[in-house]
Amino acid sequence: MSENKGIMLAKSMQKHAGRAKEKILQNLGKVDRTADEIFDDHLNNFNRQQTNANKLQKEFNNYIRCIRAAQTASKSLMDAVCEVYEPQWSGYDALLAQTAASESLWLDFAHKLGDQVLIPLNTYTGQFPEMKKKVEKRNRKLIDYDGQRHSFQNLQANANKRKDDVKLTKGREQLEEARRTYEILNTELHDELPALYDSRILFLVTNLQTLFATEQVFHNETAKIYAELEAIVDKLATESQRGSNTLRKQAINAIKTSSPVQSPVNKLNNANANNSNYQNQITTNGGSSLANSHANTADLPPGVLYRVKATYGYVKEDVDELSFEIGDTIRVIEYDDPEDQEEGWLMGQKEGTNEKGLFPANFTRPI
């Protein structure tokens, strides 16, 4: 067994040495080489096609990585948006649904790019290494053929002098074998290289159509989602500007339950109990009239409905609100626009000042 390996190794080294010698002689111009201009054109096209395919594969792999990074960043951003968007705000459930739809869209987009674009591209580029090995094998067999051809020419020259028919016959057989081996590979490549080169158009058309169609669907659907998100935020902004008093009333309740500095808890409970009748006096149209006579309406300036005294301090949170301290007297007046009337809120002007605005009724008591 070891002897066979040694023999095979010796033959391999001899073959490599013979090829190296033949290439050196060809490069030095000592011997001629078999030329095939048509094959050279096919090989140039193949090399250009492989270079372009490898570049496309490299850039698309980089694009896929960026898409996945953008997918992760988008999910993190949407998670943050859902976290800061408070549950009691308008459109909260719709916002959660749209952010979930966005995440699903990103997943589908990345999946389609990988399965329908990248995998076919990898299959396409996978043809080139095998074809290149076949081209390299053909080139080696061409050198072997040229080497046998030159050896046979030398034998013919020497045979005329020595009349050595045995060597000449053996040389002819080796030349024919080398020629057949080379021509088989060369003929196959003359068919396969042009076919591979022509396939580039159909592949690129199919692959790029899939890529562009996938991109179009993704961006169209993403645009719809962001339009919905914009509408949700616009609605919140509109309600906030109109003073939709979900936000305002919740803020006031938070102030009342977390402001022991302004009044102790017991005092707050007692005050609420004492003022329950006063709260019943405030109608849903904003308090423009009174249900009973607890408030003194005598000797009031024109336009003043009644007066109240602040039982708690209040700091305005919007520009259309009124700030006051405990004990301040406020004149309750009509709303400038009846449509702005808000349940639980009054329009008033602090006595002794020109300050005017909305204030929470349950922070005051009638005088």
C-alpha cells in the first residue's frame, strides 16, 4: 500500500514538474501554445459575470444586516413610544395595535428578503466556484496536451535519425490520450460557459423584481401604519388643545391625593363633604347658574355670577387656567364661548388682579 502511494506521489510530482517546465517554455516563447480565442472570450465573460455576482451578493448581505439592525431599532423605538404613551390618553389601544402591526411587517419583510432574494442569489453565485474548478482543470489538460505535442515532435525528429518506432508509437498514444482529455473538457466548457453567461439576464430580472416588489409592499404598508400613528397623535393634540378634561381632571385628582402640604387628608375629606352641596350647584354647562342660594349674589359687579374662596392652592397647567393661593377670592363669570364650558371647571377672575382663567371648582367654596 505504501509503495502504491509512493508511486502515485512520484507520478504527481513528475506531472507537476512537466507542467511547470512547459509553462516556462511557453512564457519564454521557446515553444508555441494552443490558442482558442472563442474560449478566451467565454472565459472573460465568465470572470466578469462572477465578479458582478460576488459584488451583488456582498452588498445584499450587508443590506440584509442593516435591515435586521433597523428592525431591532424600530422595535425598541416602538416599545419606548408605547411606554411613554399613557394608557388613559386617547388612542392608546389603537397605538398598541399599530406598533404590533409595524413589528409584524418588519418580520415579514426581513423573512421575504432572506428567503426570496438572498437564497436564490446564493444559489446563483454558488455555480461559479465549480465552474472555475472545471476551467482550471481544462487549462491543466491543455498544458499536458501541449507538452505531449512538443514531446512527440521531438520524438519524431529523433526517430528519423534513430528509427525508434516503439517510442514513437508510445508517444503518439500519449498525445492522443492528452488530446482527447483536453477536447472533452474544452467542448463541455464551450457549451456551459455561454449558457451560464446568458442565464444572468433571467436571474437578475427575477431576483430584482422580487426585491423591488417586496420593498414596495413593505414601504406602502409602513406608510399606512405611520399615517395611523400620526392620526392618533393628532387626535391627542386636538383634544389637549380643546382642554378635553380627561387629562385635566386626572391631573387635578392626582394633585388632591398627593398634596399633604396643601391640606391634611382629613381636612380634604371634610372639605369635600362640606362642599358636596356646592358641587351639586355646578351644572354640566360649566357653572353659569346656581341651584340654590348658598352663594351670595348681592352687590356683585356686572357680569359676576357669584364669588368663591380658595380652600386649596392651585398652580395652572395650561395657559387658559388660573393660579391661586389658599384664601384668594375669585369672581365666577360666564365663559366667553359657551362651547368651551367644561364639567367641574369654572371661569373666574381673581379679585384685585386682571388674572382670568379656568379653575377646578372643588378647590373652592362659595362665599
